Amino acid sequence: MKSKCHKGSFTIEATLLVPLFVFITMAALRIGIDFFQASATRESCPELKELDIVMEFYNYQAVEEIGREIFDD
């Protein structure tokens, strides 16, 4: 008699979990595609690439200044 009582429980759980799993998978794919397209755009646009180099230079310059402050004291 127990098997009749729990016979539909797997169906109910599947109707709740499968759409959730599909939604999470599709959202992850969409985010991955968006990141890929953004990186492809950045590589094709020289202004953005140049801006990255400038920001990296400023980061190195800040690190050097902090290092000088630490070692001078």
C-alpha cells in the first residue's frame, strides 16, 4: 500500500525541479554569451583596448608609489 501513496511524488518533484534546472542552465548560457560578445567587442575596438592599457599603467604607477612610501619610511 505504501507504493500507491508515493506513486506520484516523483512526478510532482520533477515538475518543480526540471523547469528550474532548465532556467538556470539557459541563464548561465546567456551570461556566457554576453561576456563572450563583450570581450570580442573590446578586442575589435582600439579605443577600448587603449583604455585598458592606460588603466593598467595607472595601476602599476599606484603600486610603485605605495612601494616607495613603504620603503622610504
